[in-house]
Amino acid sequence: MSEAILDGIKVVELATYIAGPASGVVLADFGADVVKIESPNRPDPFRGGHRRGSDAPLSEYPYGYIVDNRNKRAIALDIKTEAGRAAFERLIQTADVFITNMPIPTRERLSIGYDDIRALNERIVYASISAFGEKGPEAGRPGFDSTALWARTGLMDLVKPGPDSPPARSLPGMGDHPTAMSLFAAIMTGLFRRERTGKGSHVSTSLMANGVWWNGLLTQAMLCGGQVVCRQPRENAANPLHNLYQTRDGRWIHIIFNTNLDRWPELAALLGRPDIGTDPRFENQAAWIENSSALIPILEAAFAERDYADWVALLDEHRFTYGDIRKVDDIPSDPQMIEGRAIRPIDDPAAGAAYVVDSPIWVEDNEKAAPAMPPELGEHTEEVLRDIGYDDAALAALRDAGAIS
């Protein structure tokens, strides 16, 4: 195995919940030393997310914290104290990257804005995530992925089951992880720029911008004068061959037949209805769409004749494109999830699981760091501070000042 790609890169992370910390996890995966700073008295609230319930499942294991904070070192440091601020500044002076997703007013109050950090280290890549962007009338407005990425951008309105349905609710953290990947890309771009110019920079992304990017196709259609409307319910889908159908045992298949259209008679025969393959009403894609109200019930009846597993086997055998709609519980028993590296083993009983969700980037011939449990609050405080020159007396002074526990 070759040396870790980001070996020697030091990251200071002052971020909570998901989007900011998740970008730090990817850096740690590739060998960066990521130091997470938390207040001794007000740690990252996400540490207790597995115990709150609501939309997130209850568990005795900190599953969210495992995904977003594994492979880091943790320091509990009160940067509001004079001594704590001095230690923070020394950390920044030795760092290559600083990550924060604190709201802009909080950054100003804590003096951790770009100008503050750059004054301490001109070569640093300052990486920030905001809800709505860092310029404009709402730059200081707080938000989460459900509000800024999902609701604000039209996604919540457009993915609902039909025009008369209420807006679709997002899943916990659903937009945070892709936004973290955008920040990771921005950080790597900043590091590459520094490699060429020797200069640090401010790189950033926002939840809102990522939501627009997610929906880039329809957003650009609207910008080009197209009228974007919510799709009709499944029963009235515009294209019957890009639709959901229920199998005999109550499972669902997403059929998407939009290439190699000359194979339509073959698909019709596979469905047990060779007659529709030559029916003039359904002779081509335009005809399917024009006569969708007639074709959808035929396809519904056809899919209801066999069980889900039978359809999966048949569609695979004949190499038709489809989506076998699975449940999240199916992931650990899915060989492709494992061999395709969407999840990977974690060897620690404290994880409460055999696998951990992997970050979705791989560089061949460079193995990622083995997944390790996230640190306890302040677990590496002394270790990190000794790395930057604090001895026993200086650590005692920090404790006396209330800067560390």
C-alpha cells in the first residue's frame, strides 16, 4: 500500500451536526489528521442524536456520530477564554485546513471568520458551509438541509407523489452528506491551488446551492423558459415505461425502458403480453405516452402475475434496465453493497454493527484508513496540545483558566 494521499495534512474542525464534520471524515479517510474542537461545556449536540428519537431511530450506539466523526482526534477547548483562544490560535498556525459550519453571526462573535483565521495563517484553506450562502440578504440566516436544501429549492414541492399531495418530507441528514462532498471537493481544490501558488484561500459551499445543483436539470429548464410542474401520480404517469409497478407479493419494481426501444416486443413477451408489442396504440414511445391511460393498467396486471424475486431474475436474465426497490434493511445482506464498497467492515464491538457507511470516493492503489470509532469528548485534548508545545505546567494553567476540562 502506498502512503496515504493526505498524510501530513492537518485539519482543525470547529463544526457541529453533519455537513461540516462529514467533510472532515473524508479527509481523515485519506490520511489527514483531523482535530475536532468542541466546547467542554457545550459539545456537538449530534453526540446524543441516537437517543432523541423523532425521525431518527433510537439506538444505544451513536450511529450518526460514527458516520460523521470517526477517525478524528477530539479536543475539548473553550475558545471564549483567553487561554483557550491562545491554544486555538496555535492550532490554527500549524493547520493546513480549517472547517466550520457555524452561522456567520457566530463566526463573527467568536472571531473565527476568514479574515480572523487568515491573519493567523496565510496558507490555510478556510472551508465553510452555510445554509443559504455567504453573500446576500439571508447570508446570516440559520438553516438545516431540510429547510435550505430541500424546502427552499423546490425539491420538497417537486418530488411529492402528485400535484395535490402535500410537500414531501426529507429524511434526516439526507442533503448534508452530499453537501459535505461538495465541501471536500472545494477543500481539495483549495489545497491544489495552494500547491501551485503557495497561497491559502476561502472555499465554501451552501445547502441551498447544493439543492439547486441536485435539481439542476429542472432548474435549468425553468431558467430556459420551460414550465416545470409536479409529476402526476403513478397511476397517471406520463410515460408508462418509466413507472412503478407492484408485484404479486406486494413488492415494487421501477421499470425504465428508454433505450434500445426496438426491444419493445421482447419486453412485451417477457411480461406475458406479446399482443401489446404489436398493438398500434403502443407501437413506439410517443404512442406509449399518448395512450398511457390504456397501457398502465395492462402493465399493472402483468407485474401482478409474478413475485418480486421472479421479476428480478427475469429482468436480469434478459438485461432490461429496472430498479428493484429494496428496503434499508436489505443493505447488509446485499453482496453488491459490500463488494461495491458502499459499506465496509468495522472491527469494534462498540460500533454495534459489522459495517460502517463508507465515503463514496476511492483512489485505486491507496487504501483508506481503517474505520475507527469516533473520539469521546476531549479524548485527545492533552495529546493534541502537547503536539503544539504545551507541557505539564501549561496544561495545568489551561485547566486553572477553565479552558480545558
